[in-house]
Amino acid sequence: MTIMTINREELADFLRRARARVTPQDAGLPAGPRRRTPGLRREEVAQLAAMSADYYIRLEQARGPQPSPPMLAALARALRLSDDECDHLHLLAGHRPPAGRSSGDQVSPGLLHLLGQLPTTPAQVLSDLGDVLAQNEAARALLGGVCTVSEHGRNVAWRWFTVPLIRAAYPPEEHDYLSRLHVADLRAATARRADDPAAARLVARLTEASEEFRALWELHEVAVRRRGRLRVRHELLGPVELDCQLLLDPESDQRLELYTPPPGSDTAERLALLREAVSSVGA
């Protein structure tokens, strides 16, 4: 586990420069006469953040105590910091950045457009909790359409631990590894979401439904899934092997999952046959 410590010199420099960028008008304060430098005075920042001027001055002099997360949030508001700047402020102060806002089930138009531009590559959008939010035709043909089912019915971890038919499509020798991967990825997501009710509800239901999940959850393993190799038995194609790449969206809690044929394999030709078979059924 990485131990986070306060970087007093960098924190002091960042606060001074951020203060200089905010005008009294920006903060809703009268400009007043005889301002020798642009930006807010130290006492004004302290007033806006509801802290003592002496405490704030010591922070800018790199000799103050470690500020708490609520105090950092007040400073971020007073200095009108962006989300990225707020995260940076927390890191300099030795704290983990606050959890971002959840995007919910709403997939961005950009991601939906991208899905439509990948007709030959199975692709889908998932939340960080593993809810499948959108799929293109190739993904539905390969993995099955799950976007319209109930809240937890579209969740990859829920389906893995509670639907035996799902697990049966994967090589038995990989079951233990995939179970730990699902749990470790979910553990990372719930930590980022802090007290999010949807995350707590999913973990509670999985804990109640699966003894295997309960045992793995107690291990407290954490690993964000970013890439891997998918080996699955399809009802029409038989064994299929694909490279999986997950593209994380830094602006939200959603990610784009792409499945591409390994170099030198015949997977691309077999996927083309699958698309033709699905199209003929739908015709």
C-alpha cells in the first residue's frame, strides 16, 4: 500500500499561485484600494474558507499542519479550483482525491457513436461496477445482449457468481483466476465510490448469494482490470480467443471494452461468419 505524505513546499507554492489567479470580483468581494498584487489576499482566502488567517498563512509558508479533507474542500471552493486542480490539491496535502460524481446509466453520445463505428469489433460500455450499459451488434452476437435486463442481471460479477450457465462457457482451469479478477476489480470500484448506495447494494447481494464471493471479498485484493485474454466457448463458433482492452474514461466512471482478434489467428474470419449467421436469422 502506498503511504501518502504531505508535500509542504509544493502545497505552499500551489496555494500561492492559485490565490494569485482569483480576483476579488471572482470571489464576490469588493476590490478595494491599494492592491499591490493581483489576486486575493491571504486573509480573504481564509475568510472564504472559514479558517483562521494564521492557519492559512502557515500553509503558504510550508510550515502548517496537514489540512483535513473537509478543509481542503473549503480551500478548493475559495480558490475556485477545477476538478483536476482539486485532485492535485488533495494529493499534495497527502490525501486521496475525493470520489468523482457517478455517471449513472447515461452513456455519453461520443461513446455511443464510437460503438456504431465498430461494426466488426465486439465492443461494449460498462460502468466501473461492471454493469453493461451499451453494446454494439458484434458484442451482442458474441456475448449475448444483457443491457435490457434487471439492475444486477446486467452486472458481469453478478452473472459470474450466480448464473452457472455463464461460467460454463469459460475454461474450467480459468474459473478461479476470473473469480478473483471480478472481485478485485469490484473492490477497487467500491473504494473509489466510497459510500455509494448502488455499490453497497451490489456487494451486499453478492455476499448473500455466493459463498465463493464472500471468501474472495475477505481477501481484500484490489486490481483494476485494463486488459486480458478472453477464452470462451460460443454456441455457434465453438472455442473463441480474443484480446480484451479496456479504455478508461477519465471524465466518468465508465469504460469501453474492446475485443480484438489475436495476431495470426483466424478469429476475425470466424467473427465474420457469426455476423452473417446472426444477420440471416434477423432477416
